Amino acid sequence: MDHDHIRVLEAQLLWDEYKYRHDHVWQTVFRLTAAAVIMSVLPYLHHEIVIELGYWVIGPPVLSIMLLVFGFVRVSEELALFDLVKATHREWQNDRYQFFPDSAQNAATAKDFNSHVKLYLGLLLGLTVVNAGVLLWMWVPQVTGLG
């Protein structure tokens, strides 16, 4: 194999890793969102279940909170790996095509994605906690008459 062919294979491998990490982060965020929303609305679907279970109906939203905390940690770790691949990929692009001539701007742009993903998951977690509080202090007492 000649040197140019090896460089092309390295570039393809780097690009595949970049796509995998990026897609993995997004898929995880979408799955966490779907799970959190589904588990958060379950207690509102049937009054009979709330009456039967009473305060136990808070279980799914609490599980949702735990899942989001775990998911936040896992996504943060994936974003750190993605940053390594992204930095290498952008360095490779810059060496050849000067796509990102300002390294400070490049670093800031790279961090924006991480910040937005973490902000989104943090807000989702906050809303889930608020929902659990509403269930605990307002919804269950109102529906069951236990308050």
C-alpha cells in the first residue's frame, strides 16, 4: 500500500468514528427524552391507578429522575470521547483544507455542542423533578383524597 492510500484509510476510519460518536450521543439523548416523558406522564393517564396505588404512583417519575442522572453521566463521558475524535478530525481537516483557521474559535464551537446537550439534559432533569413534586404534593392528594 502506498502512503496516500493509508492516509485515505485513516481519514475514513476517523470520519466513521466521528459519525458513530455523534450519532451515539444523539440517540442516547432521544432515548432518554422518550423514557423520561413516558415515565413522567404515566401517573396522569388513569385516575383509577392513582387511587389504587396512592403515593406508589410516584415510582415511574422517580425512576425517570434516576435514569436521567445516570444518562447525564454517561452522555458526559461520551461527549468527552467525542471531543477527542472531533479535535483530531478538525485538526486533520485544518491541515489539509484550513476549514478552521482560528483554533480558539474552533475550540469554542466544539464546546457549544457539549454545552447544549448538557443544558438540555439538565433542563429535562429539572422538569422531571418538578413533575415528581407536582405529583407528590398536588396530584396524588387531589385524586386520592389522601391530602
